[in-house]
Amino acid sequence: MEDFERQLRNALARKQEPPTFEAKVYAAVAAQRSGRGIFWRWATEGAAVVVIASGFWMGYQHENQQRAAGEAAKARLEVALRITVTELSKIQKTVRTSTEDE
Amino acid sequence: MTFAEVLRANQSMVFSLAFHFLRDPGAAEEVAQDVFLRLHQKFDELEGPRHATFWLRKATSRRAIDYVRKRGSRATIALDDIAEPSSAEQPGDPLLNRRLRQLIATLPEKPRMVMVLRYQEDLMPEEISEILEMPVRTVKSHLQRSLAMLREKIDRSLGDIR
């Protein structure tokens, strides 16, 4: 059995890796690094675009809200003026009627 | 411990494990490169040269078994056509060595990896059990059955020659 196991050790002795192996590993490591660099650059630029776009969107929303509030105030003022005009007309009519009676 | 030191000290071990398991020099190189690439990513987590060697043996075994499973029924190189990578020294009978390697290549995945770790790396069943995450009993059983099968086939081949 020991002889057979020795034969197996001989058969499975370590082999020499190809001469370019080490260089290929370093090239793969470098490619992975630059790949990761490209990913982070794209991720950073993407995040910047999202931040700028959401800034514009929030500004637009704020402007819309202000415009709507202004228009609501204008409408309220118009109603108030109309009521005032109506009331003044009534008062004027009353005054005129009482003057004519006298 | 630097990555370069670990690479230089273990590249022959990693390549040989993959080659003896896959019997395909191109596939073995691909697997070995992938293993070192992963080692580079995990390098900060390693605790020293012994841990690195253990990690490399484990990662190579797993990656080589995965490679065979993914390759599935795709055409494989005929065992006789394989160009043998060089080794520093080639003790024993070259024809017998070649025949033994061919027979080991016919074993199922797990017993084949057990045999490669045992006789290439000279590891004990307990160490193999840790690397392959299987009970020591199973490792010993794989070894016994594979040895019996190989002996029988080698004896039969020698009988045919006589």
C-alpha cells in the first residue's frame, strides 16, 4: 500500500504554472481596479446629476406653490372688493332714498 | 506578508490543484487566476501565510468543482490528448504516472478532489475535511474506495500488458 501511495504522490507531484501566469494575475488585478474606478466615477457623476435634478424640481415646485398662493390671495381680494362694492352701492342707495324722502 | 509573496509562494500549488482536478491546462490557469483575483479582494481579511494557504486550497477546490459543474456536458479534452505542464522533477515511472492521473480523472468530483489534496498536498484526512467542509469519516471513506478502485484498475492494466 505504501508503495502504491508513493506512486500516487509521484503522479500528483506539483506542476509548474505557465511562465506568464504571474503577469496575467497582476493584469487581472489591475483591470479589476480600473473597472472599480470606472464604476465609482459613474456612480459619483450619477449621484451629482440626481442631486442637481432634484434641486431644480424642488425649486420648480416651490415656485408653483407660491404662484398658486398668490392667485388664491388675488381671488380672495377680488371677492372682498366685490362685496365691498355691493355693500357701498346698498349704502349709497339707502342714503339717496332717505335724502329724497326729506 | 504581501500579496506578491503569497502569489509567488502558492501559484504552483493552486495551479497544480486545479490542473490535477480538471486535467485541462487552460481551464486550470483560468481557475487559478480567478482564485488569486479573489484572494486580492479578501487580502486584508487574511491572518498570515498559513491562513492564506488554507484559504487558497479551499477556494481552489470549490472553484474547480464549480467549474466542472458549470461546464456540465460540454465537450472535454480527451485524456490522452492533454499536454502535461512541466514539473520541477518527475520521479517514478512516467507511463505509470500518466495512467494514474488518467484514472484519477475518472473519479467523481468530491473523491477526486480528496485524492488530489491527499497526494498532491500530502494533507491528512482531518485537514481535507476542513477544506472541503465534509466529515472526516466521509474523507476516509472516499480515500479507501478510490484507492481500492485505482489499485484494481492498475493491476488489470498491468495484467493486460503482461
